Amino acid sequence: MINNDWDIILEEIFSSKYFQNLKKIVEEEYLTKIIYPPKKDLYNALKLTSFSNVKVVIVGQDPYHGEGEANGLCFSVNKDIKIPPSLRNIYKELENDLGIKVSNNGNLTPWAKEGVLLLNATLTVEKDTPNSHKDIGWDKFTNYIIQKLNDKKDPIVFILWGNFAKSKKKFITNKNHLIIESTHPSPFSAYNGFFGSKPFSKTNNFLIKNNKKPINWKNENLG
């Protein structure tokens, strides 16, 4: 289904009665309503960042609900879409932290290809209705993904922005991993702990310390 090693890692849950039921619910939603992201982009986070390649996990809540925005990666929007406020603040912190100029392109696919799993806890949303799919069952699936990553011996950085993402901390028990947490980058909370938290340099310092190649947070495609 994903066409990389996630298919093996998630084989048990993919074949479960729970997931088959979730798939039916999601299919019905796509048939009867306007649902984002487009169905082809639903598992983009997993497709672009294989299990073996995950170095960093950023947890989001659910996809953007405006037309043309969501592309299956948390905090990311398609190119030529106006950059949402939270992502704008992420870019500002990136510039403050590493001196990388604020980008005009909100598509974070280059980060995903660098090994940053951009995982929304809920993978779908109804148009113009934020959090509309939070209770249809995605949580069990994405929590399972986090638990599988927690089981890896290979050190991973988990970046948890805001209270929702921090609620996933209970699944991250492996001492090999690093948890970086702060307030959410939204305009409502960014000045209460997100700005100045330096998540990008902390991530790369940890990766280097563990003999891993650091993330190239700047990519020509982001310029």
C-alpha cells in the first residue's frame, strides 16, 4: 500500500479488522464529501520517508482544510499556496536558529526526503471543517506508527509542538531517542516558548552526536 518498508512494519495493523473498517469510513467520506488531502496524497508522509530512513518525527494534528492546501505532510502546503501562519513562524524560527532565510514555498517535501517524518495524527479532514475527522479512528493508526518508531534502536528526534503533539509523549519511552518540545508555532502561542526554542540546531546536534548525517533544512526546492 505504501510501497516501501512501512508495508512490512505496518502489516499487522493494515490487515486488522479495525483498519479495514477505518478504510471503509474514509472511502465513504471521499465519495460523499470534499475531503483533504487528495486521496493520492493520503499516505505521503509514509511514502516520502521510509521507516528505515526516519531520523526526525514532527507531529501535527490534522491536515489543512482549505482548498488546495493539504498535501499529506503536516505543516506543509502545496507550492504557490499562501504560507499558513504556523508554517510562517516555523520558517522564522528556522532563520533565527540556523540563519536560513524564510522561504516563499510551503511545500516541505524536501524535508520528508531528508528523513523528517511529517506525521499528522489524523490523516484526513473535511473541507472547511477543522478536526472533523478526529474521532473516526486515525489516532489508533498513527499512535501505532509512533510506537513502532519508538521501538527502533536507531536514535530518532521527536519534535512535539503544542499540547496535542505533547500528548504523544507517552508513546516515546526509548531512552535512545530525543524529545524536543515547546509551545505550538501558531500565532496564538509562538511567543510563549516556540520562538527561541532552537529545535533545528538541537536536532542536528543530536544527529551528529549519534554519527548521523544532519538534516539539510535548507533545500533549493524551498527557495
